[in-house]
Amino acid sequence: MKDTRRKSSYTPLQRGLAIAGILVIAALILLLIYHLLTGGPERTILGLLFCLIVLPCILYGIRIFVEHVVKKK
């Protein structure tokens, strides 16, 4: 019988970093909900929103840039 499972193209390091990223995002969302419900400082709420919206966009842009540079070489 053939093994029909797909082999992952991701390395264990990439999978570990993805899991860590998901955990960080989940923690940020929980912190944001907590501060919104308890009336936390406005600066803290805005900082959490920044981390949830802008930082992933920047990291994605860096990833695209690095892939583009690596393909040229």
C-alpha cells in the first residue's frame, strides 16, 4: 500500500516559527480584549492594535523582498 500522505515542504524551523507567531497573535488578541473590557489606557490599546495590524504587514513585505532578492541571485 502506498503512503498517500503529503510531505510538507516546510522545515521544522519554519513550522515552529509559524506556531510561535500564531501564539503571539492569539496573546495579543486576548490582551486587546482584556484592555477593551476593563477600560485600559488608550495608548496600550492603540499599541496592541498597531502590533496586530502593521507589524504582520511589515513582516510580509520583508518576506516578499527577500524572496525577490534571492530569486535574482
